[in-house]
Amino acid sequence: MLEIRDLDLAYGDARALSGVTLSVKPGEIVALLGPNGAGKTTLLKAIAGLLRPRAGTIVWEGEDLGRLPAHLVVERGLALVPEGRRLFGAMTVEENLALGAFAARARGDRQANLDRVYALFPVLRERRRQLVRQLSGGQQQMVAVGRALMASPRLLMLDEPSLGLAPLMVRAILEVLAQINRSGVAVFLVEQNVHASLTLAHRAYILETGCIVGEGSGADLLQDPHVRRAYLGPLAAREYFRL
Amino acid sequence: MTILAQQLTLGLMIGGLYGLAAVGLSLVFGVLKVLNVAHGELIMLGGYGAFWLFALFGLDPFASLLLVLPLSLLLGLALYGALFGFVVRADEETRVKNSLLIGFGLALVLHALAVRLWTADDRSIDTPYAGAAISLGGLSIPLVRLASLALAFTLIGGLHLLLKHWRWGQAIRATAEDWQAAMLTGIDVRRAYLLAFAIGTALAGAAGTLVSVGYSINPSIGLEWTLKALIVVVLAGLGSTFGTFVGGLFLGVAEAASAAVFGGPYREVVGLVIFVAVLLLRPRGLFGQ
């Protein structure tokens, strides 16, 4: 479904990704782990068409996305929930969701998708006339996920959806991701909450300083000594709590 | 007392046109992050457009709005395609600098063109009903200016509805707030830029038409109108259509008040005082988001 091969990307002289190769198959949940600054956000932005790779290919169902502008990537069925949510704060919940269905591919399904989003997040239906910037962080994250779902994606990519949320809300969001996945949408997830995302994911990749250094099933990686030491041990705790 | 009230009323009416002039500038600046310093020249062109339609075909200036609006929309599309479309490829800081240079160049060209076509003399459209006025409690309200104020308000209301309910209107607002997030929802932001610029130019053309009826135009009014529009944009802040209109009314009344209290020459000073004061005290503007 998504095949990334030997991807290189740089900001000026600073190398951000080198030789990244990974794939997401239909119906999978794939997690991408790695410390801050490893290039996780860069990789997602490159797939979404916001950044141009220097070399390598991003192939989606046989088509190279490398030169496609971001709004056309959405038309192909890939939607990104960006880091920090990036909602339109001066607009209402429903306006944000409606904009999610801007792509031509999703226009016909707008009402069905809206019902689906409201079924996943009933609180959004109650708040639909409210300005997004007046919502709590958790509710804003729901709008962000909902806006991406409005584009009828076949692959949903999320950049740190749990950042800054209360633990209960983190669990709720991850549960919704599992639910979305069961409806046939593949999920590519970048997440600080390593334990939770490895439990959720079918497979995971580990990205460090721009290179893929590990790959495996979620269950295997949970037992992997390097992963345990680097991401689940005291170091991970330190990073998670920003100590 | 009546004289002061009369002057304030006239100030309110020119203020409506300041508001209309500013709304177009604000839309372009808010969405493209490009400061079009030739906005006043586009207003001037709109005025001459209506003047020509009147002088050559005897078309009533208010009716000519129906032609001036689409024509300036097309002009906006052409200007974006030829000039401003290249500016938006740069990052935001470079954009403002480059747009200033392009805007000044365009302003000079349009000014020279207007002098060539219409000479440097003052013109205004002399309709049969130009002198008509209604009396209201000792005040004399020129009908033409009152109609201009009402039309300015109508156009701004129309813009508001467009931005609120039209699919691309929503796309324009989204692009203004966060263009990357807009792209991620499938919006072609280049097209949103193009549409915002064209609509801004159309509003400038309409403002020019209304200026040419109730007031007068000459090839040099551009800078003055750019300045007024800029003051109103700073005063009102970005992101609120009606807020910008209110800002225009406020500037018109404030100018009239200071002219009445301190004398005519001070009319132009108050705007600049407001400009500096708002930048110092509330840089986001009164209604800015």
C-alpha cells in the first residue's frame, strides 16, 4: 500500500532522514518510535507532501508521491493529523470538520463521514457550534482526528496524538484509533507513549537520527532489550515526563 | 453644534468607503501575507472605470458597479498571474519585502498610465441627482454619499457571507489561519491565494466607483487611499470583516472630529496618531484574532 524506499531528506545542509525504507500494508497499524529529533515528524511531512525528499521514493499504490503537492496527496487517500493539531481555532467544530471533506474524493461522503465522526466522538456533536479554540486539549485532538477522517482516508497518519493529554484521554484516543482501524483504515502512528503504541500496533519501526535502526511486531519490540532500555526504562520515563 | 454634527455625519459616510477600501487590503494581507501597496491605485482605476463608463456610455455609476466588480475581479486574476503569484512562493518574511517592491512598481505604472489616459485633473461623475440631499433634524445628508455608505455596507455583508458559506470562502479563511493545515485538508492554497487577491481587487474597484460618485478622483489619490486602508487595517486588526468596516467608520468620524476641533489641516494627522497608538497599545488591532 505505502512503500518508502531509501528516502533521504535534508534541511539545507542538515540531514534529517537517510536511507529510510519502510512499508505499511492494508489494514495495518504501524507505529514509528524514536527520540525527539530523530526525524519522525519530518518523515510524516514528507509522505504528506509538505516536504520534498532529496532522494528515494514514496510509492502509494504504484504511484510516486514524491513531487505531488500536499492537497493532491489528500486526494489519493492519505490524511495526516499533524503535530500540535493545527486546527482552525477561529472556526467552529463543524466548520473544521467540513473543511476536512474539502477534497473531491470526500465531498460525496461528507454527511456519512460527519455522522461517523460524531458517532466516534459524541461530545463533538454537542460542541459543534463552538469555536475550536474554546475546547479542551482532548476535545481539540478529537476534532483533529475527526477532520482527517472527513477526507475518507485509506491511510491515517498521526503525529503524536497524545501529546499534552491526560492519561485517560490518551487511552480514549488510542482506543478510537483501534476502532478506526477495524473499519478498514490503515494507521501510521508516531507516538511518544511507547508502551501503549506498541500494544496497539501490529508492527513498528524505530527511527534514530534519521535512520531506521529496528523493526518488528509490536509484541516482539516490547521484549527487545534495546527498546526496553531506550524507550521503556528510566530514560523513557525521563523523556515522557520532560524531566 | 449642528455644524459639528454635520461634519461628523459626513465623516461617517467617507468612513464607510475607508472601510470598504480596507477590507480588500486586509483580505489580501491576511490570506497571502502580502502587503499590496498598489491597493489605492486599484481603487483609483475602479474610479476611472466608472468614470469612463459614464462619460462614454452614459452608464449610471451605481449601475456600473455591476460591470466594475467583475472587471476588477478579472484584473485581480491577471495581476496575480503576472506579478503576485511569484511572490507567494517565498517564505513569509521575503514575501512582504518583495510584495512592497512589486506593489510600488505597480503603483507607479498605474499612476503614469492614469495620467496618460485621463490627465492629472480632478474628475468626478456628475449625475443628475448629484446635488440631492435629505434633511434630518437640521442635518443635510447628501443622497449619493448615503447610498455609497449603504452599498459599501452591502458589499462587506456580501463578502462576509461569501467567506462564511462558500466552499472556497471557507478555504480562504482556513488558508489565512494556517496554510499548511489548509493543504493537509486538501485545499489548493495557491488557488485560495488567487481567489483572495481577485476578490480584494474587486472590492478595491467597487470602492473606487463609489469614490468617483460622491467625491472626486485624480491619478494621485492612490497613495492616500492605500494609507487610509492601511490605518484601518492596523486599527481593526486582521480576520474580522465587519470589524474592519467599523474601523473605517471610526477613522472617518475621527478625522472629521479633529478637523472640526483643530482645523482642517489636522484631518490627516489623526489617522497617523491612531496608527502609532494602536501599534503601541494593541498591536493585534481592536478586533484582531
